[in-house]
Amino acid sequence: MKKTLIILFVFCGLFSAKAQALNEFFTQTDTFLKTYVSEGKVDYKAVKKNTESLDAILKLANDVTVDKTDANNYQAFWINAYNLSVIKGIIDNYPITSPLDKAGFFDKTTYSLAGQKVTLNTIENDLLRANFKDARFHFVLVCGALGCPPLIANVYLPATLEAQLEAQTKLALNGNYFIKVNDKKKKVEGSEIMKWYKEDFVQNGMTEIQFINKYRTNKIPENYKLTYFTYNWKLNKQ
């Protein structure tokens, strides 16, 4: 009985420590984003002058444990971890004019997160998209370029994640940075994200325009022709 209690106490202590690490990660990330992000853009110059806070958050992130069975914690952690890692990758090579200036930025450079070595592509494609089939990830994962969705100055939290995913998706599809509608020519131009990840936007027999209209206030006629405009890879700096 005594041995069982000891094991139970140790397990509870480990669980509490892991939960505390995740909560602290969210808290520090929120502070960091509020400090260095404004109107969707990052003050990379200021982060470069003081990398300690970002490095501390990423070190903490490596001690975090998340499991995809707890979807909200898992998704919120990896979305934030992706966005922070993009900033880290840019800062490590700053000054640059685009994330593409660094060869292997998305598929070769690795980050130590949640006890594993991962690239940005691993996070996006293997840990998030492959597990959850949710196209809304494309509106919250920020690749460091102006063609990406804007980076919000708040952390993505498990309790508010669904509302945040909805809000960012609606913002993109009702604005003009992700899609451009030309009623005279009966045409809609979409971000190349919709071409690169087409399978995410046409799930369950849905067309791309039907996906857009799901979140859009002014609906686009389904007979409009969809094309794609060139992605803007310039750095999303302030």
C-alpha cells in the first residue's frame, strides 16, 4: 500500500510539473507576442537585440509534453511553437529580407520542442495537418512572410482556440490579403496557399469557393473562376 501511494504521489507530481510547464509556456508566449508584435508584423530588430526571452520560451517548450488525444492543448502548443520557431529562425539569420533567404528554412532547420527535433514542415504537415485535417491551420500558422496570415499579438490558448481559429479564418476570407474578388470579370484570386494545400480546402466534396463562402459574409457566386496570385515572400517585419 505504501509503495502504491509513493508511485501515485510521484505520478501526480510529474503530471503537475508537465501541466505547469505548458501553462508557463502559454503565459510567456503571450507576453512575448504582446511585446514584439503589432498589426500582424514582428519587430525583428528589437527581438534580435534581446533574444533572451525568446530563447527562454523555446527552452521551456522543449520540456512540454502534449498528446494529440488532448486536441486543444496539443494544437494550441504546436501552433504557438511553430510561430515562435519561425521568429527564431529569422532572428538567427537576421537581417534577411525573406525566410527563403535561408536555404532549408522550412525543411532542414530543426528546433527542439516537446522533447523532439522537428522542422517547421514537420510541425505543420505531420503534427498538425496529418492528425486533424483542419484547413483553418493555414490562417494561424505564420511563416514569416507578408503572404502569410497576420500574426496576432496574443497566444493561442486551449480554452479559446476554437474561437481564435474561426476569427482568423473569417478575417482572412473577408479581407483582401488572402482572396481578391473581381465581380466584373466573375473571377476570384486566392492565395497560393489554396493551391499548395488544395486537399485541405476541398474535403468532403466541398469546392474551394464553397469553403471560402462558409466563412465569408459576402458570398462569391460558385460560377466564378478561381485563380491564384503570386505569394509575397517579403519579410513580415515592422
